[in-house]
Amino acid sequence: MISEKDEVTLPELIDSCCDRLSLYNPKVVKEIIYVFLEELRDSIVKNYCVKLTGYFVFRHRQKNEK
């Protein structure tokens, strides 16, 4: 069983995607993943609620400094 302390790094996710998408050049797969992550980050920074149905929802919330 996998615990919450186990991690998957971005390079590991990219390698896994490349394995599953063996018809595509690994450089192209990596670029697509990076573009997706940049768009996700930019949308959150612009205060959009990003909903990926069936996966997760991201919202930016302001917090007061401690």
C-alpha cells in the first residue's frame, strides 16, 4: 500500500506518460505537460476556478499573513 509520504516527481510523471504514449517523441510529451502546467498555474494566478471533472478543482484563496 502506498502511503501519503510517497512522492511522484515531475520527471517520473513525464517518464510514465512517455511509456504510455510510446508513439510520440518524449520531448513532445514533456513539452505538452509543461505547457499544460503553465496554463494551469496562470489560470489559478488569474483567480479562475480550474475544474478538471473527475480529477480535481483548484482555487486560489487569499490568506492573511501570520
